[in-house]
Amino acid sequence: MLYLLYISTSLFLFAIGIVGLCTSTKNLILTLMSMELVLLSLNMLLFLFTLYVDNIIGIVFIFLLLTIAAAETAIGLALIVSYYKYLKVL
């Protein structure tokens, strides 16, 4: 029963991220945050599924996805800073 609460929370966060991606076409930082929220909610679902199946391979995959998400955020923020330096407008 506790899994159901975590799954519903993760799906709610996923829905918030998707709505943020669809509605924030002008704001780059909000788009980046929404993408990060989608990735983290998917990581939460993968972690719950790994616990349910009792398999360690999913945990390794979660760490890989977290590393990719961190790199994506760092590159996105660097692009936003350089974009702002060049055009003085976000």
C-alpha cells in the first residue's frame, strides 16, 4: 500500500513537469527545471520498481540517469549564462 502512495506522488511530479514543459516556452530556466523534475520523477519510479523486483541492476541505472541529469543541467545553465551575456535578455 505504501508503494501506491509513492507511485502516485511520482506520477503527480511527472505531470507537473510535463505541464511545465508545455507551458513555459519563453522561460528557459523554468523549462530546465521542468525537465529536471520529469527526470527525477522517472528515477523515483525506477527506484520503486527496483525495490519491488528486488534487483540491484536498477540502482546502477538510477545512478547513471542521475549523472546524465546533472550533466544536462550544468550544460543548460552554461548555455543560459552565455545566451544572457551575448543578448542581455533571457
